[in-house]
Amino acid sequence: MLNDIKLIVYDFDGVMTDNRVIVREDGMESVIVNRSDGLGINIIKEIGIPQMILSTETNRVVEARAKKLGIPMIQGVGDKKKVLIAYCKENNFNPNNILYVGNDINDKEVMGIIGYPVAPSDAHLDIKKLAKLTLENKGGCGVVKELAEILNGRM
């Protein structure tokens, strides 16, 4: 499997977070992420697989996390399938060689066109049915690190 994967794409909310948001009285939003996912991103970088975040939300927290992780992101996406197909054409990726980690129904269409759909353990039932791999961790609880360890042959 590892030799076939040419790109890993992550949904943000529910994958890198537990899908909850803290809204301050001034309207600013905050989320909690798991630092072990940063280690997972680095393990996958060492393996040599490009990674990116594809998020429906438009939020500075997504941008800040992607920047800290050193991976590209596209946010504010209404149609993830359409956007990923365009990204693949622009960057010469075959969707069959993409691993996508998603957790909710807005990931369903895009997960149907890629080769390796993956879901956290607390993903929506329809997403778990599509997944070729359902991870043990819940969203926000080290999903990326678990995936990295699997890809690195440690699990």
C-alpha cells in the first residue's frame, strides 16, 4: 500500500480536532489539537509522502495549524470532490493514489473517488462504511500519529 500512496489529504475538524469548537464572547473560535499529530506529520514527511488539509470551514485556526505543520491547506471548500479533482489535475496526482482521512458526511463524495479512504473510530457510520481502514483513535486524539505509525510499519 505504501508505494501506491502519493498524497495524503486530511479533513481538519473531526480528524485533527475532536470536532468541538470554543467560541469566545468576541466571536473568535479556538480548537484543541493533539501535538502527537505533529509528530505523525513529520514521520510521514520522512517517508516522503506529500500531505495537505482540505477543509469545509474557513477559519484562521486551520491556516495557523497547517502553517505550523508545514503542509499546504485549502479551506472554505463547499465541494471537496470537485476541488480535489482540480488539485489532482494541477499537480499530476491520480485519485487512486490518494489516501484521504475524513470523518463526516461532507467527506463522503470525495472519499468515494480516492483509492484509500480512512476514518477515525468516531466517524459517521456512512464514512466508516466507505473506509478501507478505520483507525482506533477518535478525531483529535492522535489520528494522524496512528496513521503515520501504520504507514511506517510500527503497528
